[in-house]
Amino acid sequence: MAIKNKERLAAEGFLAIRNLLSQREEGGVAAALIIAEALHNMPVGHDPFLEEMTCENIMAIAKQYPNIRSIQNLIECIEIPHPNKSLPRH
């Protein structure tokens, strides 16, 4: 997995956190903290390990909180490999 647009991911993350803390969406402080934790690992430069970890954490949040609408916006910032896409042969 990879981040398509880091700036958009950060902006959507801040919006999701604000919506949760202001009770515009259910999930509250617990969900907001988990999103903040996931985004704080987002790499500033090129770091494939941190990028993959950030993507995995966001996907885990989506599974843990499937009813939070703003999390879908976070997922849209991630490039998810198609499961049927074949891997290159060496």
C-alpha cells in the first residue's frame, strides 16, 4: 500500500479528528486518538516502511470503526493493490 497524497491524507485526518471530538460523528476521543496515532507516523520524506505502517494503521481503523464516515475519506488517500493483480515474476 502507498499514500496517494500526503497533504490530503493529513487534511482529511485533521477533519476526522475534529468531527469526532466535536461529536459530529460517533467514536469520540478514543477514535480521534487512534487516527492521530496513525497519522503521526506518516513520513515527511521518502520512507517506505513508515508509509506502509501508516496505510496499515488506517485500514485497521476502518475495520475497527466501520460506521465513521470520515474514515472513508482517509482510505481514499491510500493506494490499495488490487487482490487479483499478479505479482511480477523474477
